[in-house]
Amino acid sequence: MTDTSRRMLVGAGAVGTLAAALSLGVSPKAEAAEEAKGGLFNSPNTYDVTAWRIQGQPKTTAQSDIGAVINDIIADIKQRQNTPDTRPGAVVIIPPGDYDLRTQVVVDVDYLTIAGFGHGFFSRSIKDNVDTKGWLNLQPGGSHIRVLTPPSSPQAFLVRRDGSPRLSGIVFRDFCLDGVNFTPDANSYKNGKTGIEVATDNDSIHVTGMGFVYLEHALVVRGADALRVHDNMIAECGNCVELTGAGQATIVSDNLMGAGPDGVTLLAENHEGLLVTGNNFFPRGRSLIEFTGCNRCSVSSNRLQGFYPGMMRLLNGCKENLVTGNHFRRGVEGFPPFIDRNNGLDDLYGVIHALGDNNLISNNLFAYDVAPAKVVPAGAEPTIILIAGGDGNVIATNHVVSNVASQNVVLDGSTTHSKVLDSGAASTITSYSPDTVVRPTP
């Protein structure tokens, strides 16, 4: 541990440094709490959860209750970094392994990075619905945390602090949060558990490389400013990413996400300038992207596959949003436990349902593949894009491939000053408003 050449690895960054050091055969000390600080970085602001001990609680370890251990580490950080000018934060390291989280972690310090080694995602839904005899793995892996919090404090990590300034610079990366089971059965997507909830206004929080599974709410962030949700695996959760209250300048990028049939894969409320790009959205959320009161946001270069109408919704007066270059595939459920589930909407609601002003929906590819007998209401021509109301919306150069006759674009009678350009033949565009310009695809 005194080899300075190994300490020089710190320049590669916290997670990369520890990974590189472990590859050199360095073993972290585990005798006492003081030896849990520093370690590979020779710094008092680096903590290894497997080496930390809570004074007076010798039986509490990271394996038995990682929540209590991290809370004690945060208390140590606050005790040592006790003036406004000396609060650089810290890194909490979670080596690969299985950990139970029985005590909610309350994060109320800035610049805290909690980092593991591998998102460890594992499909609990498949395991719970098929014969697993002979399987090589039966549990998530990597830095795997089982969320066993009580109903009174259901969040594994609650990020919250009153006063000024707002919390900033917190990073969660590269570990797995696992809700373990749903009640009353594996297909309910209900257990009351939340992976990470940010409950007060915040600035520049990053959630990256994480795995979330079997949580009713995976990630909830209120009052986000410059939030980044990047490169996560969030699936088999009731709801995946919920950006509540309001927010601005957030990026949701390069994630793989799929919610339960009653939940939302990505929800954003009252956001300004949200960028959603490069994500792979898959079933079976009631909606895959749902904006309410969001303005000047961009949704581009995403792949969306859904089993229900309303795959994307712009609600409550969304204005000046760009939806471009996305691939929408509307299919039907094929996994036996969910075949009879739906979101209560019919196919006249639209694959995209938009209510707002001056939105541009352009250059998207829609693949509609639903057996005629399964179109609701029976005998209807499904709607691909429905403009349910608003002024100045533009729908341009979209391409629709459908196995049944469809209405590519429908405009409600309450719409005004709308334009539909090169998005289908005249027979596939219906406007109930006299105030519409239509240029059919030649």
C-alpha cells in the first residue's frame, strides 16, 4: 500500500483507479474504520464500505446493512469537513459483492460519489416466470445491493437537504439496486420501494452505469438542474425515470429502459430544455415518454418499442418541443403473463399524442404491427400521430410502415395553424380543423 507508483493511478479517476489497482493485486485493509479511509488513494476522503466499522456496532457490516454503513460514513465526512471552505466531498467505494440495505441512506452532503463495479443487472422477471433448473446465475451480480427498506422509509437512497445552496455534484455510478420481489406476485410491479429519490432542488447530479431492477420507482428526481442520467440499465421496474416538479437543462442519454405495464418509462414535468437522446426504450410501460408542461425540449435518435397506444405523450400545453429522428415500433405483447394487460387506451389515441403549441414532429419512422383483430376499437384505422389540440404545430417528413390501413396524422378540431408536410398520402391524413395546411406525400 506504500508503492507510490500505484498511488499515481489516482489521475485516472475514482472508479478507474480502484479497478486498475485491484487488477494489480492490491487488497484493501479491513481491520477497522480508520483503515477504511484512504486505502488505494492514500486520502481520508475515500472510503471502502467493506472495511468500515460503525463504532459500538461490531456486528453491522456492509454485507448485513450497507445503508447503516454509508450513513455512518456520511456522518464522518460531515464531522471532518465542517467549514464551508473545506468541503470537497468524498468517494464511497462498493466492491463487487452482495449487500443488504436495511437502513435508508440519507445523502445531505455535496460532491459525494458512490461508486461500485458493474451494474449487475439480471432479469428477475424471466427467472420468476420460467423454469430455472440448470441456470448458471439466479441473482444480480456486480456491486449488488438488495433494497430491504421498510415501508416507512422505502427509498434506498434519499437525497435531501434544506437550506442554501442546493445539493450539487452528487454521483451514483456502477452498482445495482435490486428490489428483490414484487407483491403479491412477480408480475404486479408493486412493492413500494424506490431506488434513488432526490427530494430537494439539486444541481449537476449524475446517475450513470447503474442497474435498477424490481423497484416500483427506480429513479425519482425533483427540481433537477443540469441532471445527467446516462448509460443505465433500468428495467422490470414499475416506473423507470421520473423527473418531477420542474427542471431545466437535463440530459437523459444512452439508457436502456422499460417500465411495468402500469408505469412510465420516462416522465418529465414542467421541464425546460430537456434533452432525450440515444436511448433504447422497450416495453411495457403505459407510456414510454410522457411530458407534461414541458417546453423547448428535444427528443432525438431514440428507439422506442411499445405494446400500447400513447407510446409518447406531450400533455398539458407542451410548447416548442422537437421530436425528430426517432424509430417507433408499435407491436403486441407476446410474454404470456402480460398478454391480457393494457393501458386502457384505444388505437385512436395515437402512437404519439400531442397537446400543445409550436411543436415540431419530423423525420421519424413509425412501424405499426398489430394484428387487425387486436386493433381497438374493432375495425378502426389506428392513428399514428394525433394532434389533440394547440396552435402552430408542424408534422413533417415522417414515414409510416403499417400492416393495416392507418391514419398517419389526425388533427383535432381545436387545432389551429397546423402544418402537415410529406407525412403520408392524402387518404392517411385527417384534419377536423379548417385551419390546417396539408401537403401530402407525392
